[in-house]
Amino acid sequence: MKKIMNDPSNVVSEMVAGLVSAYPTYLTQLPETTAVVRADRASMQGKVGLVSGGGSGHEPAHAGFVGDGMLSAAVCGQVFTSPTPDQIYEAIKASDTGAGVFLIIKNYSGDVMNFEMAKDMAELDDIKVSSIVVDDDIAVENSLYTQGKRGVAGTVLMHKILGAAADQGANLAEIEALAKEVMPHLKTLGVALSAATVPEVGKPGFELADDEIEYGVGIHSEPGYRREKLQPSKELVAEMLTKLDEALQFDATKKYAVLINGMGATPLMEQYIFSNDVFNWLKAKDITPVFSKVGNYMTSLEMAGISLTVLELADEKWLEYLNYQVDTIAW
Amino acid sequence: MKKIMNDPSNVVSEMVAGLVSAYPTYLTQLPETTAVVRADRASMQGKVGLVSGGGSGHEPAHAGFVGDGMLSAAVCGQVFTSPTPDQIYEAIKASDTGAGVFLIIKNYSGDVMNFEMAKDMAELDDIKVSSIVVDDDIAVENSLYTQGKRGVAGTVLMHKILGAAADQGANLAEIEALAKEVMPHLKTLGVALSAATVPEVGKPGFELADDEIEYGVGIHSEPGYRREKLQPSKELVAEMLTKLDEALQFDATKKYAVLINGMGATPLMEQYIFSNDVFNWLKAKDITPVFSKVGNYMTSLEMAGISLTVLELADEKWLEYLNYQVDTIAW
């Protein structure tokens, strides 16, 4: 294991301290926690608070999306480990200004359980809380750590859309309805060229040969659906978009957003080449995405790989929300 | 070599095509080139144009910094290879709206020569052109490809400061004077944990043992000044800041900006841990940077490593320029 760090058991606390030191105008750390909340809490007044989080190792998710027009707070669990309910509860309390709090939870059993417990704790305080479980990954059903499908990079688009709606004054019921409308139209598929190493474990989560790739891998090194020799970018894109097409039924009369997401160690050059193949494949179907973003948004430590998220914009307003001006570290 | 790509000889053209497809509202590709210019050229009217660029492989630099309030155009050479004068010339022409064009050149012999030739070509067209050569890397003198010191991540802060000044209406002579004032206060030092592989070469630029780190490495795998066993983040920071202190003579009565830059494959978690150690080291000297940013800004393909840039804010206006609102893909 070759990492820039100090004691492997302190990586999350040191990471949060470094993040807050570097971005004091964006983030404030909640006392006795590794949760961060917007530094300008005054401007959240009267709006529904949005809280997300989960295990660390997916940076910039989720703390990088805390800010004006996006999340109110993010809870940073230990690496690839759900944050504890009390930490989530503190983030909920810090995000409530009377309009209630909405939780955006990636679909991992630990996260779902702990966020739900925190919700119960907050409701005892008369804070109104509702939530969505994001399960955008189409790779496999019932993976390691998951009942159903995993929540991956599409979660960032969920943050963005709900964040814009909350900033524009949507109430808690409206946010919940919006999240439920968006969810079935949001699909992701990823591939890995190498695995991540959890600092406290010290060795990679899986091994791939020098010429091998894994399709459908999760963001915690969970197995995908096939291993084979690395294909050219065009072939990867064709396989991934064919599966996303099966899930979403692409239609040239509809509008789409795409998020091309680097897993951590994959350089932007490769992501842009992949992006070129995505646009070419879609163009052959008479589809030009109306919104796109390419970069590292939901990573898996130093895993090399890429994921492709497609969101069918079933409502014109969702595009406005995606384009809505925000001020965060990482959007 | 394990990369998401198609033909290794087409990586730059496919990268630029992917970038422009994904960000059509930001970037337009100049015909017959791999140079990109702001898509909203109308809003550049009357302002000094800023052009940068160099070999590809440093993404998001420089195309990611093209946009309102920052660069007008970026020229993307082949991987780690200077762009040709004719491509730079096209970028200069596209960036001139009558107020002249300023070139931000990283100090590599090929870049300096080719940007100067392009400047001569543009001057024959009666376009006023001036330039700065950025040589912020304090690691070594006269490296591979360089006479003097190398230009590295500090170049991004130069883009930002000059971009804000140009957007606020500074004329060409004022931009040149500002660049010359900033340059001696801008210093960077980097370390590598692994090397980059140029696609057309197919093997890493150097080899490090599993527990080895190289201090002072360049962004094209140029040698640094020492190899040794990887140290904890705190020790790396102490060595790097001690050298930066020697170069800048830190003074608690002065103000500083810091840029912590990932080299490509180093996850944000490690960058934030490193950031925490940077802030702690400086705090012990009674210095709290007034501006900071952490992330992948000037990379070296999939090299693992980090660089630390410190800018002494000798003029209060530079901080305003750093904080000035911009709209780019990657700032």
C-alpha cells in the first residue's frame, strides 16, 4: 500500500480536518463528528435541508457537494463504512431550519439502516424528515452490502436536482415527490481497471490481471458481472450504453443528461476519450445529450475505472435544476 | 499499459473531441487544430485575450480553465509535447478582439520556442502579443526539457489572477506588468509515488519501488532531487514546506494562497490529509492561508503524487483576483 497519509486509522478525521481547513468559507465541521455542514447556515433559513453521506473514500462525494444550491450537510463515515446514526442525527439537526430535512441515501444496507435510525431520532425532536434511497447501478441485483441495486454516481445528479429545487423553495413533500419521480429515470454502469485499497486493510479489494477489466464493479470493490481482456474505449462504451439502453429504452424524441465519472485513478484524458465515444454512440441513435459532465465525482479511493450515468429528463424542469447555479467545492 | 482509449496515436484528437462534445457551451474547437477557444466569444469583446497550453496529459490544464474570467483559448499539443506554432497562432487569432493577446507559457524549451514563433506570426498580422514564462517549480535547475526552472501547477494560479484582471479590463501592458509582479512570489514543489505512461510509449517514464517516493519530480516524469522510502504525510509536508520557506521566506505578517494539486492518480482523500498537515505546519508558524484549493488541476496522466504551490500575496488585489467569480469547467 502506497498512500500519502499518516496513521491508517486516522484517515477520515484527518481528511475532514484538511477539507475544513482548506475550505472554511464552504464547510464547518460539527463538533465531535466527522460530519460537515454549510458554513453559511444563515442562508439556509426557511429551506428544506438536504443531507447525504456514507462511507468515506468516494471524495469529492459527498462533502464536495455541500454548498449554496446543493447539500446542507454531509456525513463522512469511516472508509467504505456507513456513518453512525448519531453522526447522521447531528447533521440532520444542523440542517433543519424548520422546513424539515430530506436524506439522500445510497442503497447499502448499513447506510439505509443508519440513516433510518437517525431519522427516527430526529422525529422524536419534531424535525420532519423524509428520504430517498438511490439505487441507480444497473450492474447487478443484491450485491455485497446491498439488497437490490447499488447506489453509485447517479447520486450526485440527485443531489444537484433536489438541491436546486430546495433552494428555489420546494417544500419537503415536493422534494420527496421529485426524488421519487427522478429515481426510475437515473441509471449507471461502471467498469474497473484496478481495485481500491482500504487504508486499514492494506491490500486491494480484488486483483485484476494487467490486461483485465471488470464490468459492473461497485464503488467498494464489489464484484461486477464479467471479467475480460480490456477492450478499446469504443467497445466499452458500446457494451455500457447497450445495457443502459435496455434499462432506459433510449428514444431520440426524449432528452438525456450524462455523467461520465472517473473512479479515482483514471486520468481526465481517458475520461474525455470515453466521453467522445459516448457522444458518438448516442449520435448514431440521433441522441445528443442536453447536459453532460465529465470528471471525478463519485470515486472509489485510487480505483482506476469509469462509470457512465444516464438520466432521462422526463420533465423539462430537471434540466433547469441541473443547470441551476450552485456554489460548492466540487460540482 | 492499461488505459481507456482506442488508438494510442489518436488520444489527443479524441480527447479534444470528447471535451468539446461534453462542454459545448464552454468550448469550441478551432478548425483543423486541437486548440479550443471560448464558445461565447462575443463576451470577450474589447478585453485582452489570454492563451495558454502545452503538451497534453495535464488535464484539466489548460482547456478546463477556458471560460468567462479566465483563459480565452488553450492549445492542446500531443502528449507531453509542445503544440506547434501554427496551432498556437490560430489560438492567438481567435482570442484577439483588438486589445491584444497575452500568452501564459510553462517553462519548457519547446513551449517557449513555439509560443514565441506563434507570437512573431501574430505580430505580422498586427496583433499585439506579450507573454510570461512561468517557472514556479523550485525542485531543480535546468531539468530535462527545461532551461532554468520548470513551469508546473502554479501556472493555474497565474491563469486565475491574469484572467480576473483581463476580465476587469486591464490592458495588455497592465497584464504583463501584473504577471511579472506575481511570478517571483509563486513557488511549487512536487513528489511522485508512481510515474505516468505516455500512450504512444507504452511504459512508465520511470520506475519506483513499492515503498519509494521521488521528491521534486516534474510533470513529465523528469527526475527530481531525491528518492527515498515513502514517509508519512506529515514528513513530506515538512520537507516540502521547509524548501518553499527557503524560497519565499515565510513571514507571519504576510498573506499566502496555497494550491494542493493531485498529479492524476492520487485520490482526494490523500490530498485532504496532506492539506491538513500543510495547514498544521503553517499554523505553527502563525500563518493561515487566506486562499486555498485542493484537487487535480495540473496532472501528469496517471502519475500518483502531489504538488504544493504557495503564492505570497504581495498585493491585496491578487486575493480579489483569486476569489473573482469565473465560469470554467475545472476551476
